[in-house]
Amino acid sequence: MAFQERVRAAYLQRAIAAPERYAVIDASAALADVQAAVVAVLEQRL
């Protein structure tokens, strides 16, 4: 589990450093909410 935590921490740092390249989406939310968040990010960025 420590490996996954380190990987997650590294990606969160990348997201903070380059928010235009990364989107942080809470995947623990309901499926419909996660899908809506993904669509919203894609619509904004594409």
C-alpha cells in the first residue's frame, strides 16, 4: 500500500504544479458524479 500512496502523492504534486495538464477527480463519488466530472473537464479543455 505504501507504493500506491507514494504514486498518488507524486501525481497530486504534479497536478498542483501543472493544473492545466492534470485533473484531480474524486473517484470515490457515485459513478454518475465521476462521469459528470470527467465530461466537465473534457468539455472545458477540448
